[in-house]
Amino acid sequence: MNGGSPSPPARDMFRRWRGRIIVAESRFCLSLRVALIIWLIVAMAVSIRTLVRPRSHTVFPIFAASAEHWWGNCSLYETYPGLDRFRYPPVFALFVTPFSSLGLLTGGILWSWVSIAVLVAGLWQYVRDVIPSVWTRQRTALFLILGALGALRGLWNAQSNALIVGFLLLGTAALARVLSPGSQNSGLRTQNLGWWLAALLLAVPICLKLTPLAPVLLLVVLWPRRLAWRLLVVVAGLSLLPFLTRSPDLVWDHYGAWINHLLDSGNTRWIGFRDGWTIWVVLRHLLGAEAGDVSLGEPMNSRWYRLVQLTTAAGVLVWCLWLSQRSQRLGLGARWLLHATLSMGLGWLMLFGPAVEHSTYVFLAPPLLWALLERRTWPLGQGLILGSFTLIMILGWGAVTRLFSPSWPILLTALPAGTALFILWLLGYAHNCGTGFEGAPTSSGDPPFTLGEHLTPCTERRDEDRMAA
């Protein structure tokens, strides 16, 4: 008689199965909790820095003073003792008024907390609604953790970049939701509300700061009939808010002074700028065309570089239009098109946009980190994205360049060079998607940067987005 091992009772089997589920869920929740704890640590560190130095190594005193000048009928764009010049539109002065009224300590801390909250919300919605792949909670947590590293550039000195990026990501996520098949099948009223919400969330960052105008305009070009006029209406409405607080003549004077300031500072350079022009200046120095130290702050009066900016901008526009046709032909979906367009717009912005500094690179962090975690979708380009991540997220820190650039001036080009590598990777990735040669999905055994289940972004969500393309 063969005596096999007795089968466990059904109750024990259910208990074991239930236990495994609880352990798995707890692990997934633990990874997100770790990400939340890291962001809380970042918020505490920024708050402590504000408490220790509320007036130095921070731009919040400039923001707070702009609100005081607005309500005190003083010029926003004059030079005041102890303050750098205010460079934002008058709407920004209204936006920071509640923070300014609380003082430099409380207002500065609250400003940083709001910036962090908006950015984290934007990163979360970016993963949920924008990226063309489905991630596990582990991978999402890793993205959020790396996002904290990328956000420090725009948070440590109270810059507005983190807040602007958060609104941009929220607006892009709202646009992705309204383009989804579920929204397409909903009522007309729901669709209209979705388009208005997307227009509002995309209008807020460009009304507060013109930096994200280029990627927003690319999105408008792809969906002009439903987005363009709504965005124009919302931008006009937000821009008219100052007229509710001051006399029309005074507000017009402020807007005129702001435009004059933009025109006057168009060729002004600071030593902290890191864009395509930086590469040219450093290479010219290394090739012996200039003697002495690298001069990054000299005025930029170059017609050929302006031509390069315009030519590359036109090239990006044509590429995005081609991408639209390709996504429809191959059934890649509206979400894939939206994400690729946003990524290329942000890449161009960092390489050829105006006034790109160390802190501006928080704009590029979300698509860069997505590309890093999804680098296996284009196996031939893994070296490009790893090099981009190393240059931007490691060698591109201000402390690194200040320490080593006197001996190795080439490090001054780390940020724009890393952006160029990211753009090359994005071009290859977009060309590779839909060809049938994407990286094969894996379920386990991924290296540290690809934790959990891997679902190829070139094919995942394709069916659910085909109707919205």
C-alpha cells in the first residue's frame, strides 16, 4: 500500500494562501512607505535649512518681497538692496501673497511643503496616467525615491521649479485621462470638464513661469481643436486676475515692465547656466580658442546659436507630428504619444531653452527616471540612458562641478551632455516601438533598476489607448 503524505486540510491551505497575500501586500506597501518617509525627510531637511538660513541661499525672500511690492504699489522689477531682481509675471506676486503674509520663516517652510506636495502628487499621477506602461508598487516606489533625488535641485533654495513641474505633470495626467477610452465613452459633459481641467492645470505653470511653455505648446499642436482655445481662455483669465486687485493703468505698467525685463535679459548669462551654449563655451576653451578660465557668464550675442535654437525647435515639432502619425498607424495609443511628446519637449527645453540652470533640471527628472527604469525596452540604447543618468543625476550636481571643474572643466557640460544622450535615447526608443523588436517582458530576476514585473511600454496599454488616438 502506497502511503502518500496526507493533504493539508482546506482550512490550513486557505490560511497559508491568505498569509502569502498579506505578506506580499505588506511588502508592496512597505516600499511605498519607504518612498513616503524619504520625501518626509526631504521636507524636514528643507524646513531645517529655512529655519537656519531664512534669508540666505534661498530665493523665497525675493518672492515674498514681490507680494509686498505689489500690494504697496511699488515696482516689481526694480532692483532693491539685498534682493535679486524679480523675474516672474505679476500673477506670481498674487500667488505667493498668502506665503509672504506669514513671514520668511513660516511662509518659507509652507512654500516648500506646498511645492513638495504638488510635485509628489504630480509624480504619482504621472506614473498612474501618463507613462505608457503598468508598474508594480515596488517600481513606483523606486521611481518616487529617485524622484526625491532629482527634486532636490529645485527645492533646496526654494525655487519654484518643483511646484511648476508638479502642475505640469498634473496637467499632463489630466490630459491623458481625457484621452483615455473610458473618457471617450463617457458623456459629452464629462469630456468637456476633463478638457477644461487639463487646460487649467497646464495654464497655471505657464502663467506662473514661462519656462514650460515649449512642451505645453507641443501638446496643443497635437490636440489643437480641443485644447488650444481652452488653454487660451484659461491663460487669459489667469492673466487678468491682477486687474481685480489694482487699477488697470498700474497693472499694464507692471506687465510692460515685465516684458521689457524679459527682452533686456534675453542675452544675459549667469555662471550657473547649463545648456547647449555651455557645451560650446567649454569646448572652445578646451580647444584653446580662449585663454584663462572658462567664462560662463559672458553675454550671449550669437546669431548662429539662435538659429540652432529655432531649427531644433522646428525639428522637434516635425518629429512630434510624425510621432502622431506613427502612433495612429501602429496603434501605439494617445498615452504613448502624449508621453513621448512631453519627454522630447522637456529634453529640448533643457538643451536649448532659455535660462536653464542647475535647479531647472528637475523638469527632466520624471522622463529621465522613467527611461532609466524602462531602459530594457530598447536594449541597444541602455548605454545611452545609463550615461545620461550618470551625467545628470550624479556628475551634474553643483557640488561636484565646483569641486572638480577647476581641474576638469569638461564636467561643466555634464548636464547638457546628459540631456543630449537622453534625447538620442528617446529618438531610438520611439523608432523602436511598434517594430516588434522591443525588449521582451520579464516577470522576475530583473536587475536592481527593474524591480517587479516588467511590462513593455511599447505594447502595454496599446489596446486601451487605440480608441483615443
